[in-house]
Amino acid sequence: MEEDYIDDIELEDDEGPQLYEHLRVVVDKGQEPLRIDKFLLKKLQHTSRNRIQCAADAGFVHVNDRPVKSNYRVRPFDVITLMLDRPQYDNTIEPENIPIDVVYEDTEVLVVNKPAGLVVHPGCGNYHGTLVNAVAWHLRDVPTYDPNDPAVGLVHRIDKDTSGLLVIAKTPDAKTKLGLQFFNKTTKRRYNALVWGNFTEDSGRIEGNIGRDPKDRLRMAVFPPDSGIGKRAVTHYRILERFGYVTLVECILETGRTHQIRAHMRHIGHPLFADERYGGFEMLRGNRTGSYRQFVDNCFKTCPRQALHAMTLGFVHPVTGREMDFTSHLPDDMEHLIGKWRTYIRGNELK
């Protein structure tokens, strides 16, 4: 079995810059010959093959303590290390005095309403100012809560620019039991989204595996359910309000995959309004008059992020066994955005 682990081992090199070990992989004995850039692409998230190739060209990719080029073919039992010229970032989670909207709290769980723009967990350049740091501050006087203990804390996540409800486990037992509910799909999660285009139907079901887009590692793509690529994903939706060029929909998650709603809606031709990564931050429907263009631009300024809100969250309390159901109102940016479309459609006959 391949072992992945990350250390902060500092190495001395008399003939070059001081290097620091960021990744070590021991190749499985059954590994077929494969270019090392392709091999590492499967091991490293949030990067690209080009960046790995550049790292190899700079002498940062080592095999058995020797630098190799990106066309090196890995062999069984090779020890691959990524050696960079800077220390690895200390990812210890420190409490930070960041206000959070607490919807509910007891000795076992904490439910918060996350605003758009707040990163949930440190990583990928966002090492401070996250929801996890805020929760650590909020619970700083709870002696049993350690923000660096993976046995407690976040049970699920939502994207930085998605707003809405999240549950945090304050004890290991609570996290285990809540985690099982998410795994068994017994939680209730409903999202409100404003998407481009009109629908012929009033409700529907989207099924398609979610996996990383081979053309853009920061985006997810949808693959056929029987493709063997990605993970099974199912989204149910129903129409809440129609505005001709855009539609307000409720999305109900049967599964919870990265960017699931965003990728599924794009897949059926209805990207989320203002979702730049998935093609929604441009005028996709409507006439091309100057006044309409100005209106859409004003809408983008009103809500300059994907129009997606985690509206409801339901689960069984991990200790009492009670059904817990929470609802959060749409945030101001989405309320104003929907209000603009409502007013526009009332005052303009669609052509």
C-alpha cells in the first residue's frame, strides 16, 4: 500500500539552497511504470500537471534522494519526495476573534449560519480568518474542545462563496454519530439557488458522477453514472419562482459531493447566477439591448458570487435523539438580487 505523509524535516544541502520536505510517497509494489508528473497529479490536490513539471524542472522532485525530471517513470518501492525551498506552513488552528452567527448551541453541537466570503477551513492560501478559527475562539473556554483534534469540529462543509447552515460537533461522540448520518444520507439539506434559464418542468432529478475536471483542476465535472469516474451524486430540484431568464430553484441533496449543485446545474444547462468558475458570471439568457445589459451588470454587482444558500439543515441530535431542523433566511445579497429580477420581469414583457 502507498503511504502518504507530510513532515517538516529540514535538510541541509552544501551545494544548493536549503530544502524542506513537503511530501513523501512510497510507491506500491504493484505500480506499473508511469510518468512521475502523472503519478503526483493523483496524489496532490489543488495543483496542476504544469506546476508539477515546473517543480521537477527546478529540481524539487526527488526519487530516492536524487532530483528527477518530469518524464521519469516511477517504479515499485521508489521513495518520492517533494523538496521545496521554503518551510511547510504551520497549519495549527489558532482561535481568532471573528464574529459568527450562532443559530443553536448545546453541549454537543453548534449550528452556525455562515456568510458568503468566509472560508470554512484553513488551506490553499487561506490559513487565517476561517470559520474554523472563529469556532475555535467561540469555544475557547470549553476545555474539552481542541480545534486541532480531527475527532471534533466540522462535520460537513460548504464553499467559501456559498452562504448558509453548518453543524459543528463539540465532542468526538457527536462527530461520529453526525458523520454516520451524513454518510447514510439521513440528514436533510435544502439549498436555494438562482440559476440561468427557464425550465419546462416544475421539478427534476439530476444523477451524474462528480469528479475533478481534467481540463481545470479547480473545477468539478459530471460523468456518466456507469463511467467509473468520480463519485455517485444525485441532486433533486423543484422550481420556486420563474423570472423568464433566470429561475429560483430549491435543490435537495441526496449525496454531498464537492461543488455538487454548481456542477450538476451547469451540466443540465442552468449554471448558477454569478458563478464565475462554472460559467454563470456572464449574460447567458435574454436580449442584447443596452438597458438589459446594464440591468444584468447591476445584478452581478448586487450579488458578486454564486447565488447559492444552504437554507435548511436537519439531523437527529447525537445524544437526545430528537429531530433537529433549522432554517436560515436568504442573505441580503440574494434577497436584493431576487427582488431586482422580480421587479424587472414585472415591468418588462419578455420577447
